[in-house]
Amino acid sequence: MTAWVLFMIVGLGTIVSAVMVVRTTDLVRAVLWLAASLVATAGLYAMLDAGFLAAMQLLLYTGGIITLMLFAVMLVRRGPEAPTAGLIANPGRALLASLAIFGLVAFTVVRTSLPQARSAVGGSPSAKLLGEVLLGPLALPFEALSVLLLAAMVGAIALARRKDPEE
């Protein structure tokens, strides 16, 4: 019973922080609320005995993506305040669209029979097999993606520096 209550508290924290991402007008605070939402999602994964997913959520999203997003927001920000007015111009339409998307996803999940997961390598899927696949045949595409992300960051810095008003 206590595990269920704790799960509901962490789930509510996830929902509240996700709503705050959309409601806040400061971009830096929005990214920090997103980080809180992603950490809470990792907590939900951990409670569901999906330790690998929880660790990847923390490493990739909370550690990497949030750092990249904060870097981009701080780099592109102009003036003392860069408001994001108009994120939710019509809350009624936003709620209606959210409910429609939720209904579509729920309908799809309920109507689809999900097959048992099978490993491409053979055997039951595990973190060890995933590591072998990522570090074996997919190591080159993985490293190419990291170089592509680095090039995108350098390009963003170069574009942002060209538009400085001091120059």
C-alpha cells in the first residue's frame, strides 16, 4: 500500500512539473521544470523495477539533454529578460487538443495487442544484450551521432555570435 501511495506522489510530481514547463514564462525556469519532470519520470521507472530505463533517463535526458537545452537558452537569450508570452494563448484549445491526443493514444494502446518482446540477437532482452548491440554493430552510428550533435552545437554558437549587437 505504501508503494502505491509513493508511486502516486511521484506521478503527481511528474504531472505538476510538466504543467509548470508549459505555464512558466521564463525559458530557464521552463528547462529546470523539465529537468524535474524527467527526474520524476526516472523515479517512476525505478519504482516499476526498470532500473536500466531509470538510469538511461537520468544519464541521457536529465544529464545530457537538459544541459544542452540550458546551454542553448543561455546562449541565445537576449537582454535581461526573454519572455515567452503566448505559449498558451488559448488554454481551452490546449486542453481540448491534449484530451484528443490522450484519447487517440489510449484508444490505440487498448486496441493493439502488444507482442512479447524478442531480441534481435537471440534470447530474452536484457541490458547486457542492449549494451552488446550498441557497442558492437551500432558503435559507428552512435559515434557519428555524437559528432553530428557537436557540429550542431558549434554551428549554433557561430550563428549566435554573428548577431551580437556589439559587433
